[in-house]
Amino acid sequence: MKAIRNAYAEQGVENYYQTQGNVYQNPHFPFIRQLLRQNEGRIDYTYIFDFCAGGGEATLAVKELGYSDQIGCDPFTSDLYVKNTDKTCWSLSFEDVVKGKLAQFEHVLAANNWEKKPFSSTVCSFAMHLCPEKLLFSLTEQLFKVSEKNCHHHASQTTCFRIVAKLPIRF
């Protein structure tokens, strides 16, 4: 398989997903699965926000561990995510999240009979490098807001992003 990073550079991210969005397979899936398994005791998987979800690889990995509450978010592959996981997937871009549009999707929780509650963790596998650097802080801030209550009440969750960023990759 050709490196996706190279395809992004050649075609642009949007163009790549216009042609590949319904058949995309994350080449890192075995590593994502292994990292999530290795860190089950460190990260709360009870209610996952699978951000930049692709085909739902992170969602599928935590489902294999016995967790059933996930919502995906990907502006390019939401149909594929739903097909692969049978879960809800919001079609929000980095820019949408930075503008606070994540909060506007809370009505979807009620429509799916989900309790309106903060996510226990956010998983973003191999996608943050696509966010324009000037938006990274605001993006991270908005992602924290969707799990804000957990971050304030459970010390382990305050380090959620730091843990994921520093996970030792041992294969």
C-alpha cells in the first residue's frame, strides 16, 4: 500500500478522501489495536469519542475489549465508519470543532437514546498532523470541553491527551 501521507501530499486530503473515503483502511490499525489494548488500564474506554475516526478502527478495537459506547467524528469517512461499526458518526472538520460546533451535535445523543454526558476519553489515531498548526490549541481545548466534567472530577482524565501523546509504542 502506498503511504497515505504521500497521497495526501500529491492529491490533498480532501481530494484523497473524495476518491478513497468509502474504501479507506487505516494502515496503522494493528498498531492502534495494540496500543489501545496495552493501555486499557490507563485510559477510560467506557464512552469514547473517536475523533478523525476513519473507518472506525479505534472504535472496533475498544469494542473488541468489551466497550460498547462510542461516537465517531470524521468529515470524510463518516459513511464508512457507520457501515463498519453500526455507530453514529458526526461529519465535523477540525475547523468545525474549533468553531464550537461539537456542542451543537448534543441533540444527536438524545436521538440515539444516549444519556447526555461527557465522553470518558477522546481517541484520535494518526490524524492531528493534518490540523493546521494555528488551530491545534483551540482544537484540543474544544476536545477537552466534551469531557470537561471527567477532567475536573477524575485526576486520571486530566492527563488524557498527555498520556495518548506519550504512549510508548512497543511492537
